[in-house]
Amino acid sequence: MPPDHPPTHLLYLHGFRSSPKSFKAQAMARWMAHHRPDVHWSCPQLPPSPAAALDLILGLTADWPGAASAVIGSSLGGFYATVLAERRGWPAVVLNPAIDPARDLSRHIGEHTAWHDPTLRFTFRAEHVAELEAMRPGHLTRMTRYGGVIALGDELLDGREMAARYAGSGVEVVAGGDHALSDFETRHLGPVLRWLGLLGPSPSPRRAGQRGGWPPPSSAS
């Protein structure tokens, strides 16, 4: 079930080793700037420390309107988006969301480079794994607050585990695909925007009877 009203504030959270320069973040940013400059758009660079990342997210959105804000998160950003959605009650779009990043990233303790700028180096530490474990949400509430895309062909995360975590939500599970959702702009951007209520001639509320689940891939535009 999509939001009752299009958001006036929209937050995008990138994944591990990623940045606001990721192609999905850039595709969203371009569309928002061109079509919906009235919506407050934010896509911050998240620090490697999950605790610091959550502090940044909560501080950045502290004065955002609770009834008119939404979040999109990819991979580790999908985990953060879920944490935020459960704390604030916001609608959330999750794109191949990390389910147990404490488990998965415990194998990646050490020094890394950023995907979009190899000159940027950071260290992922053992204490960061503990921070992820401490913030993990338990049972998800009100599954209809979640939309998004899970690709069963994800080469980094277990698509079936992701699908099980968001069972009963509006998240679309697609056969094939990859972790990056390489077809995001051509296949999934339109459904993301439509689910959020951002497509259309005006940011007016949906009419009665227009609320549905996640749009099928054929509705992408």
C-alpha cells in the first residue's frame, strides 16, 4: 500500500562502499530535480560507522514532517531505511536491502576503497559490526509501509532471505537481475516514483480507489 500522499521530503540512503554518485541515486536525483523540484531531496554521504550514519540520518531529518516524508534505501541503505521506517513510521522503498549486515559485513573488516572514488579509503572495524547488530529491527511492523524491488539473481545477498523478510509487503520480487539493479532506470524507476505518488500532473493526494500495491514492471516509465 503506497503512501496516502506524495512525500514533500524524500531521503535516499546508499549502500556499503557506495555514495550519492551511485547510478540509482543519480537517476533519482536527476528525475527529482527535473520533475519535482518542489520536493525536498536529500542523499547524504554516509560514514562507515553505522552508529554515526544513523546519527547523521536522524539529525538530518529531525525536523522533517512525519506524515509527508519517505525514504529509499539500497543494500545497506535498505537496512538503514528499514530502521528509520520502524522508528518514524515512514513509507520506505527498499532496493535489494541487506537483511543481516552484521553477519555479512563481519567478513569485510579492514580497509576499503569507495566504488565511485578509488582515492577515498576507509576502514570498516569490528565495532561497526556490533553497531549494526545493536540497531537491527526485530519483527517488522505494518508491512504495507514497504515497497521496493528484490532481485532473486542478486549475486551478493540472498534474494530468498530478502523476500522472506519483506513477505506481505509491497516489495516486488523479480526473477534474475543483479545486486546493483542494473535495469533500475529503465525498469524500476517508474514503479518507485508511482508507488511514492510522485508521478502525475500535480502533487495532489490520491483519489479514493487509487491505492494499490507495488506497480508491475510494465508500468515503468
